[in-house]
Amino acid sequence: MTGRAASATTLVGLAALGLFTAGCSTGGTGTRDEGPAGTQPIMQATPSADASSPARPPRVDAVALLKGDPKVSERVRTDLKPCTGSEYPVDTSYGTMTGGPSADVVVNVMTCGDSVGVGTYVYRSRGSGSYENVFAIEQPAVYGTIDRGDLVVTTQVYGQKDSVAYPSGEEVITYRWTTNRFTEHDRVHNDFNRAVGNGDPGLSAEPAEN
């Protein structure tokens, strides 16, 4: 009996060992399924030979453009001076609006003290590094941007009691290049909450002035 029991025990052990080995060798249900690390090839995406970043548009000397442009008022040209060191109060944007040989240039001129816009100008490339003024607006608190091929000009609207920091509203005008000039395409007027603008949301909004 002892020999038979031992033989039976041995057979059971061999059978269990066989099941364990089979479980390790299968690909989805075994005890260890991940396999040895680093045996699978790693696919890496590499950029194609013709993939390249868009060409950066040539930068212009915006101050030189303004000072040499007769369409810019003498007042703006005279007041255009560095705020600190050689830093002029000028913002410059580049984009495609007029379909010229290179990027159009939008130049915004501001005051040094409070950065209030005093003029917005658009220059269209004529090739060979020369530019033509195709749009100009000079008035307080004006600022122009390029939005998906359109020129968007925002002007702040001030009431008699408004401070520079808190206008009563704004006009947002979208211009589109048509028949070799910018024409108005859309206009939006926004009225601002006077109570919030005064910095105290607890105050009631003043009635609109006539």
C-alpha cells in the first residue's frame, strides 16, 4: 500500500507540473503572460524627408516703415519715441490677408504710459523688401489683429466719466480684402458693465448716458 500511495502521489505531482508548464507556454491564459522584456521590436515614427516647418515671414523694421510713411500723421511720427532704451511702443503681426508675395504686416502704435493704441496700419508686400500702406486708422484706443485671413480692428468706446482703464464699450470691426482694398465685412458693438468696470461689483450699473 505504501508503494502504491507513493506512486499515486508521484503521478499527481507530475500531472500538476504538466499543467503548470502548459499554462506558462500558452499565450493568453497562463500564470505568466508577459514574456521576457525587450523581445518585441519597437516602432518609432520618424519625420519624412520633405516634412519641414513653415517658413518664417521676413521681419520688417516697423519703426522705419512708420517714420517713412506719408500716410502716417505727423503727430504719430513725432510722438513715436522709445519708451525705455531702444524699445518703441509698437506691436507687429504677420499674416496672410491680401494675397501678396509675402506676409502682410499689421503695426499697432501705442502710448508708453498706459499702452493705449493710437494707430493701426497694414502694410502689403510689393516684393523685394518693399511695402505699401493699404490701411490706416488713427484714433484713441484702437488695436488691429489678424484673424483667419481677415483684419479685425477693435476700438474702445468711452463715456464722459470713463477712465482709460474702464471704457463703456467697444466696437469690433472685421475688414476683408476685396478688389484691392479692405472693406468692412462685419461690425459688433459690445457694452460693458459699468459696475464691474469700476472695480466694485456691489454697485449698481449707472444708466446709459444720452
